[in-house]
Amino acid sequence: MKRIETGIEGVDKITGGFPEGRSVLITGNAGSGKTIFGLQFAKKSCEQGFKTVYITTEEDSNDLYTQAEAFGWDLHKLNENGTLSFVELASIRARVTEAEMSIDIEAMKGNFSKFINDIPEDTQTVIIDNIGSYTAKLTPYEFRDRFDLLIYELKQRNITTLVILDSATSKEFNEIALFSVYGAFKLMKRENPYTGRRERVMDIVKMRSTKTPTQFITYEIDANGIKIVSGVELDSEE
């Protein structure tokens, strides 16, 4: 299966990249680097020549441009040459009037098809950051039904997708989402029991048809984005 590089060297060394035409889930608490992971992947995807769409449900594109600039990533250039585009669903929600709000909430409840409808036909890579805004009041059954359909439709269109799920939503629906996606990463912050220092670690929860480490992988967020600092040569499993 053809792979797409993520732009995170250690992750690409371990997994070979994300499988083309499949979906990968990213979960993690605040400050773990979920959006940075998404932006880093979007940038690398564009550099590999893939038409990329970044769907943001909470921030506008200006916020994302600013975050990217902090790492020296010129997303404006990628946008201008047509390889990267943003779909800002947060601004759409913000413009809904109070009179329309009650109707809109029900219309948006679990309406994951909104993501599909906003993706141009020639899109090859998508980042959805994040689906938590569309899960309010969903039952586990409703979430699985809608999430399964989203992943199926993305696969049918052969779109390589990174789906970001916030920590609050992942507590309720993470186990359900894991069954649908091809791969899954969990980003965490913890205290190192040996040094007593806070550190960031990622767990490659699953990646089908791929040998992956059984232990946590330590990573940092430096001036160049996410960087793996240890754990690449660990024992692995399929």
C-alpha cells in the first residue's frame, strides 16, 4: 500500500507514513500538539503534490496561519499555488442568528456529511480539526453510525484523512472511533517517573498492516514542529 509522509521524521520511520486513501485518528488533551500535528501533515502532504484541504471547526484560517508561521511554515504560499485550502466551519456556526440557533443545532448534530460536502472533488488529503463540535448530544450508537459513514465515504473517494478528536469527546467516543479508522495516535503529557519532569509522549494505538512500537514514544514541540526524540527503535507489534 502506498504511503504518504507525515512530515514527522520519527513517525515516518516507524510507520512508513499514512496509508493512502485511509483515515487516521489523532486524540489528545489540550496542549499535546494535535493541531500542530495536523498542520505539519498538511504542509508535508502539499509538498508531496497532494491537493489538501484543512477543515477547521473551532479556529479560523488566520489563527492557523499564525500557528504555522511560528514554525517557519509558509501556508500562504501553499494556499496561493492551489495545493492547500481551508474550510472554516467555525465561522459558519458563529454567523447563525439566535433565532436560527435551535434549528441549526439539531441540523448540525452528528452531521458529519457536512465535511464531505465541503471537500472539492479533486481533493486527495484532508485534515478534520476537529469533529468534537459535531458530536453534542449524540448517543454512542448515533456516533458510530455517522462516523462509520464518514470514514466509508472518505475511503470511497480515496482521500487520505487525518481526523482530530478533542480530549472531552474522545473520552466518550474514542473506543467506538477506533474500530472505524485504519490507524490511531494518542498524544499525551505526563510526568516522567525517572526524571520527575513533564514530557510529551505518543502512543501509536493501531496502524493496520504495520509494525508499531509497544511503548510510548517521546516527542517534543520545537521551532520546527513536532520532533520524535526517543522510542523509534523499540520492540514493535503488527
